[in-house]
Amino acid sequence: MTHASGEASMAGRPKSRTENRLLHGLMRSPGGVVGLILVVLVASAAVFAPWIATHDPGQADFFAARTPPAWHPEGSLEHLLGTDQLGQDLFSRIVYGARVSLLVGVFGALSAVTLGVTLGLLAGWFEGWVDRIVSGFANLLLSIPYLVLVIVVATVLGRSLVNVILLFGITSSPVFIRFARGEVLRMKRLAFVEAAQALGATPVWVVPRHLLPNLAGPLATLATFEISAMIFYEAGLGFLGLSVPPEVPSWGNMLSLGRRFLTTHPWMAVFPGLAIAVTTLGINLLGDWLRDAIDPRARERG
Amino acid sequence: MLSYVASKLLESLALIVGVLVLVFFLVRLTGDPVALMVPKDAPQEQRETFARMMGLDQPLPVQFAQYIADVARGDLGDSLRQRRPTLDIIRERLWPTVQLALGALAFAMTIAIPLGLAAGLNPDGWIDRIARTVGLAGQTIPNYWLGMLLIVFFAVELRWLPAFGRDTAASLVLPAVSLGFAGLGQLVRLTRSTVLDVRRSDYLRTARSKGVHATGLAWRHVLPNVAIPLISVLGIQFTYLLGGSVYIESVFAWPGLGTLLEGAIRDTDFPLVQAITVFIAFIAISVHLLTDLLYGWVDPRLRIA
């Protein structure tokens, strides 16, 4: 990565050093490539669901109820992964289910980053009582086991996509509060920030120009891992019957149905779970690669 | 040390008060707590009777003062459905959950610590590759799904172990393994990376330059220093396991706090939901306090900060 400047001059347009480093890292990391492929696969399933799905995900067909997957002797090619107890096509429901998972993961993480970084910046910049209130809030949320907190808040908020996103945005914000607060406290004392202030720059100028760009890399890594955690927890909530309404095709709702037929028709729970595992695997591999690319020292710490 | 202990105690007390406030207002956040607890089609007069019975017709500050006074006397309220003190119900369900969490922790530690140590001492060897895979798998396989897979394989297909309930000692195996697996992954990663950090440290270089041979280095210099970060992680792990047990108890019909919480939510028994939350948070805060104190005792540098 030392020859980044040389390459930049050869390329048509000057590339930033980070951009080069990211590409280099990706080429050298098989895990990163696999992660990227998996994430692209899941994201395409979510975006192009109507074209990929073989059936309407909500279409019941009682004559085809509980069909096993296609490779099973009793299965049929009509339903690749089989059907549930209503005869709904599992493959199509899994494809559509990617939408709920990714929406919750991406928008949940975005709200957590926005809320957490804003509060963390305020706490770190002003310190004093602002910091005490913000840090108290973060510590409070962290003191209750996360899953219990999520379940209780979900029960109060009720079952809707927006509420689930909001729920994860709030409950996951402490991670970002702590990170942003710590970084601001550290950087405030660095020469370039003090110099900007000495030249008369106000916080409104210094924070977005000098602090935020330095936070972007590690924040992206943190947020990536947070997306996969939210997908995991959302499916878990669905499994307990506390996420999006039951008729919406989501992996958690499918698990919640499938568990009732676990001993007789295991595929109803196995496939949606596999979808969750594959998605979180992809995002985590991508996150590992992103972390190593941004902070090479972290590589060996794994 | 005394001021360290005092400040940690005060911190924990503030957190407990914070949890009480949070839980109290969370239930009232929707504006109409009665609607959360009474069926939608209940007649108006029943709603009013219910509100009076629960003290929900009082002004908010009065309700809050009453709640805090009750909690201070060790009364977390009565269950709506079972009509007896929530704390009695919780006490009956506490041991199974603790048993499950300890089982999971034991499973995770016995595999993770030797594996992480071996991996860290020989980075990039084949053990290290196994350790990395286990670490990644623990991070990505959802514990509730793992539980279901284990049921299908070991209980339905092979019929080796019971799938549901808590009747024999063997009933603990599958739930503990499913619950402990995520922790196992995290512990392997942590042990491995701590060993790598210690191996790079100055004091280890000094020891090596003095001519201490490899086995002596590993046992006398690496191991004791790996133990310190592990203590704090075990505390975090235990809290995590308490939360994660909600899923696992639900999968395996394990009669602990998790299934109690799930049932209380299904029955809209809000006083019970509230009590379980406060109780679990109380345990988590206490465990956290204990690890902090233990940490301060092991590592004197922390007492100053």
C-alpha cells in the first residue's frame, strides 16, 4: 500500500488513497470477495423479488400444503424449497423475506448511526452535563441485556416495519454514542483541531469538516456489523411473534411458523434460518475486510 | 481501593434507578397503558375499574412515587393473570435460566479457551484455521436456528437427546450448546487475539531474549496475562446469555425466565413483563459490578482511573 501514490498518477483520475487501499484489500482477501458476492446476491433478491420469485409469496394452495423440497422423493419442481402448511411457496417467501431483513438492517443501522453519532458528538464536544445525560442514557440502555430490551420495547411499540426500524435505531445507538464521544474527546486535543479553533472556527465548522471525515471509516465498519446483528435480532423477534405483522413474508415470521412443524416438516424452519445465516455471514465477511482495509493493524487481531 | 469500590457501587445504584424509571415510563409511553393490558373489546366501565384497581387513574408522579416505594420494599407488583406477587413467580423460574446460562458458559469456555490459546500460539497453523472458522460460525449462525437444527438431528433423527422440556440432566445438553455457541465463537476470537497481543509485548521479548524456552514462555508469561481480559468478557457473556436464553428457552420449551417473559407478553401481563425486565437488568448490573470489582482487584492500574 506504499505505492498508492505511484498508481494514482498512472490512473486516469487521481484516486484517493483510501479507495486504492480498499480495492487492494479486496483483491487480497478471499473472505471479502465471498462476502461481497453473498451480499450482492441477497440484495438482488430483495430488489428484484417479483422477477426472481416463482410464486406470489402470499398465495395459498391447500392442495400443495407441506410439499417437501424438490430433491425429496415427494417433492416437485413446482416448489423448489417446498411449501408451508398453507401451501405458500417457501422459495418465493424467502426471496421476498430478504426485503424486510435488509430494510430493517440498513435503515435500522442508519438511524442508530444518526442518533448515536449526533448524541456522541454533542457529549464529547460539550462535556459537562450534556455528556453526563448522554452517557447516562447510553449506559442505561447497555445495562439491560440487549434482547430483553428489544423484546420489551417491541411489545410496547407494536408490530410494524417502521416501528421495528425505530426500535433498532434507538436500542443500538449506544455503540455509536460511545464511539463518537470517545473519538471527539481524543481529537479535540489534536493540533489540527486546536489550530482550526484558534483561527476562529466554530463547532458547526470544525465538527463536519475536521472530525466527521476521520470517523467515517471506523463508523462504516461498526455499522456493517450492526446491520448483520439487526438482521439476526429482527428474525429472532419475528420468531417470537414480535416483529412485522404475521402475513408479511419475513424470515423471522417463517421461522415462527416453521418451528411448529419442526419435528414433522423441518424444511419449513431450516431454509429461512439458512437465509439468515448466509446473509449475516456475507455481511460479516464484508465487515472484516472493511475493518482490515481501514485499519491494517486490526488484521492480526481478527 | 475503597474509593474505587464506592464509585462503582454508586454507578450501579444509579443504573438500577435508571432502569426503574425507563421501564416505568416505557409502559406508559403509548399514552394509554390500560389499552396494552385489557382486551380491545372490553367495555368502558371495565377499563375504568381496571385503571382504578391498578392505580392507573392517579396522576403520573403519584404512580411513580408509589412504584418506587413498592420496589424499595422488595415488591415488584402482582401478576395480572396469576394474581400473585411477580417476584414469587420469578423466583420459581430463576434457577432453570441460571442453570442454562452456566451450562452454556461451561460449554463455551471448555472449548474456546484451549482452542484460542492453541491458535494464538501457532498463528496460521491448521488449529488457527479451525479457530477462525469457529469464531466466524459463532458470529453468523443464529442460536435459535442452531437449536432447531440440533433438535431435528439429535432428537428427531438420532433420538439421542430429548428435544423439549427439562426432565433429565440430558435435557440440558442441546439448549446449553445452542446458547453457548455464539459465546464460544466470541471467546475463541478474544483468546486468540489476546495471545497474539501478549506475544508481541515488550516483556515477552525480554523473557525470550533471556533465553526462556517456548513452553516456559507459554505457561509462565502468556497464560497469566491472557486471563485478565477474559474476566471482563465472561461478565459480558453472562449478561448476553441471560438475554439470549429467551430465544433458546422458547425453542426448547425450557421453563425459565425467558419462556416466562414470552408467556407474559402473549398474555399482555404487563406487570409481570415489567418485573422480569427489572429483575434481569438487576442481575446484569450486579454481575457487571462484580466483574468491575474483580478487575480492579486483579489490575491495580484501574483503581486510580
